[in-house]
Amino acid sequence: MKRGIQWAVALLIVLLLAGGVLRALSARQAQQQAMATASSGAKDQRLVELAETDVFKAQTREVTQGLAVTGALKAVNSAMVKARVAGELQGLTLREGDFVKAGQTVARIDASDIQSRVRQAREQAQSARAQVDMAQRQYDNNKALVDQGFISKTALDTSLASLNAAQSTHRAAQAATDIAAKAVEDTVLKAPISGQVSQRLAQPGERVGLDSKILEIVDLSRLELEASLSAADAMEVRVGQRAELQIEGSAQTVAATVARINPSAQAGSRSVLVYLSMVNPGQASALPLRQGLFAQGTLGTARSARLAVPVSSVRTDKPEPYVQTVENGKVVHRAVTPGARGMAGNEPVLALTGLPEDTLVIRGQIGVLREGTLVRFTPVAGAPAAVKPAP
């Protein structure tokens, strides 16, 4: 009996110890779950700092719509000065950017050999002239003898043929003299148009061949844009339509007008070339235009007031387009329906629906932010700052 009581007490002690261990393990597991939940909540509630310039208010803006045109500017008038004779280049002092006037001498070709050929041609012409005189005298003598009956008419015909041959040789020698003299004139290279030197393709002292390129001259007073349009878009274009172009490297716009439309479509692409002309404001303006600058803009514009946001702020990494907004201090992804694309001032914008007026929209250069992320604004002067997680 006493032994049974001892076993019961031992069993009770074991049970009490096992219960204490189980309670300790359960309390520790609950503590770990609470810590994991707290950590997850803190992660969901992470904070980002945005500058005031990283957001904007979605508002109704005047949107300009039309055909998008792009291309490089090209001078309407340009010319290439080439060597008309072969020889050593002399007297070339102009460089890129220098101004020239039409008819101005820009360089010379060494004319020593050509002048020698001119003298040779003149001597040959004089020799041919002497032969003509001799043949003329022979013909006159034979004609007198024929009239007197001393010689036959056959001898007169022979002398006439000799006279004609001598005259032809003389005329050929005179033509050769003219050609040689023209070659001397061609050694002087002159600017065919007024403008600026855009390329210098040869150096003084260099021997250049016939038709070698020496200088390229461009007249920047009138420029044009060669735009390639699809066949469907080209059907809407008319000569005289106006366009607004934005030049590479400048926020200013330049007015242009459709001057010509190519009557033939391009082989392969079936596109149609449209030429937009513009007047260069020149050095007096803050926007002097240059040949080769890239330009883009809209042609045949129509204006309307629409709720629009910059194109870059509309994101498409979800099944439906959306914008990132800031509402109640948190990031919200709001689905929108894109509309017409156009220009608002110098900025490409997209009209859309599904977004209330004055909604605070995050700009496109800011990366994708998780919905529910807390937002804190830090005033920053200057350019938009990148998103940086708070410590």
C-alpha cells in the first residue's frame, strides 16, 4: 500500500513537470508569432520620402492633337564646292563656321600646267592659221589658172579640199585654245551661294583630283524638316498646314508650314515624304537652328480641353493601365482609361478618364511603389529626387 502511494506521487510530479514544459513551449511559440506579425506589419507600413516636385495635380489642360512628325533639319539651299581640274590646292583658308558670299573666291588650284597647255594650244592655233593662209593662196592661184584655161578643174577641186581641211584644223585648234583657257578659269574656286562652311574636306597643299570635294556650304536662313508619314496619315496632309516643332536640346517651339508633298511613295515602306519649311531666327534669337538637329512635333493641330497627365506617368505593367496616386498619405494604384494623345505646351500628354480632378499623381520617373506604402514629403529644391526608403 505504501509502495503504491509512492508511485502515484511520482506520476503526479511527472505530469506537473510535463504540463509546465508544454505551457512554456506554447508561450514561446505565441511570442514568436506575435513578433513575426509585428515585423510583417512594419514591412507593409514602410515609408518612402518624395520631393514636392515628384508629384503633380491631375488637371484639365489644353491638349493639342495632330499627326506626330519627326526628322532632322536640312538646309533648303546647300552646295558642294568641287575641284573642276586636278592639281595642287592653294589659298584655302576657310574653316567650318566661316561665312561666305556668292561669287567669293574660296581657293585656287595650281594653274602652272594648265597655263602651259593654253600656250601650247595657242601656238597650234597659230600654226593652223598659217596653213589656212597657204591653202587660201594656193586655191586663189589655181582658180585664176583655171579661168585662163592653163589647168584643169580637178586641180582646183583639190586645192579647195585642202583649204577646207586647213580651215577645219584651225577651228579645232581654236576650240582647244578655248577649252584650255576655260580650264585656267576653273582653277579659281568660287562660292556658288551665300552661307556658312559646314565641312572642309581638303587641306591646302593637297593634290586633288577632278570633282574632288573641297567645301560644303549651307544657307541656314531657310530650313526644312523631311518627315516620313504613313500612306493613311499622308492623305490628311495639305500644303500650307502648320505645325509646331520642338528642337532637340531646347524647350522652345518653332512654327513650320508644309511646303511640299512628295508625289511618290517610298519603295518598300510605302511611306510618303512631307517637307515642312521654317525660317531660321538666326543668331539674334535664343534658338538658332542648325542643319542636322533632330526635331519632333505635331502637324495639322486641333486643340481641346481635357483631363490629361504626362505620358510617362501612365503605367502599363498591370493588365489595365493605371497611375500611382497619393491619397490619405498612402500610395494608391488607380486604374484609368487612356484617351487621345497630344501635346500640352512642350510636354507629351495623354488624355484619360477614371481619375478625379486635382488627384495627386506620382510622376513617371519615380519607380513602381507598392500599394499602401506610406508617403512623407520632403521639400527639395531643383530636380525631382529619386525615391529612397526611410531608415
